[in-house]
Amino acid sequence: MQSGTFSPVVELRRYTLHPGQRDVLITLFDREFVETQETVGIDVIGQCRDLDAPDHFVWLRGFPGLRSRTESLRAFYGGPAWQAHRSAANATMIDSDDVLLLRPAHPDSGFRLGPGRPAGGSDGIITATTWHLQPEAEAGFPEVFKTVLAPMLGDAGTPILASFVSEHGENGFPALPVREDARVFVWFSRFPDRAAYERHAVVLASMPGFAEALRPHLARPPEVALLSPTTRSRLRG
């Protein structure tokens, strides 16, 4: 990807929706909530359908910092676009509080996105892998990933789009909760389709040493979300 977007603070947001309402929300979101967030300094990174959870909508947005995040969220949620359409958006949702506040694991590990917003659909998928870390492993894990696990992923032919760790700074906009107790490492990859991802998973499972290097750092089993970007997502499959 071409260099162009780097957000030092990122939200990974997973919404649980009422049955049959995902496309309703996506249509509304892509029409009303993209440029109106970007106008107040929010980087709308990606909007996705979870391929294994038909009532889940997953999206990411970024900010230059925690202070600017607070200012931008106040501006957007107090602004005309959200005020006009919030009732319709909220009517699609059961829960919108599953939110991870993240920062790049290393200075160069954030998203790099091309200028502008792509036109048309995308056939590929994005994978979001979440590793929940033991408390004592959190501080040193980015270096473990960089020096041990990422080279193994490279040997398995896995592209790493971006990697993040929990941001433990204060949530300056408490009207939108985040999972403040989370200790996670989240990394993103891209595959042409589900079959390609499944082949990759088999290769990785058979790779000597990968699971053994990862397992001692984990508090619980990994979570992998297979995501299909919407037509207006900057993050593409």
C-alpha cells in the first residue's frame, strides 16, 4: 500500500445488530457518516461485514492523538450529521460497546492507506487477529512479535498490514465506552478469499515453533475475524 495514513490512536469497533439490520446500517453509515467524521479530523479507516457473524458490523477509525480524539468525537456526536441520523443508526444496534482502543505496536506498524477512497467493491478479505495477553507479557510482546513471530508469519507467506497494542490512556469521551481492562495485540492481514486464508491457517498450524512461541504469552485462545470491506472502506481486501 502507498504511504498516506498513519493514526497513532485507533478504535476497533464491533457492533452487534438486530437480525437483518447490517446492510441497513452499512448503507446509512457509508452515505452519512464517512465524510462527516473526516471533516472533524477522524480518519475512517475501514467498514466491514464479519463473514462468520451475520449480525456483526466491524469498523475502524483513527485519530492523531488522545486529545484530538476527544475533540473530534465531541464535534461529531454533537454535530448535525449524527443528530439527524442517530435514531436510525441506533435502531439497528443491540450493542455498540465492544470497542478496543489501540496504538501501533511499533512506530511504523500502523495502517498505510492510499490517498482517496477506492471506488467499487473488493473481492478479498481482511483478517483481524486478536491475541489477549497475560498482564506480565504485555510490555514486551511487541518485540516478541517483531523478532520471533512476524518472521515466522513471513515464512508462511502472511502479509502483515498493521499491528497494534492496547492504548491505556484515559478515554476522554466516556459517552462512548471502551474496554479499559483489555490487554491485547491485534494484527491485520489480507487474503484473496476464505480458501486462501484457510490454506494459510493450515500452513501456520504445521509450522514448527509458532504455537510454542505464542502460547506462553496468551491469557486465552486467539480470536480471528474474517472481514469483508464495504464498497466505501479505505481498508481493502
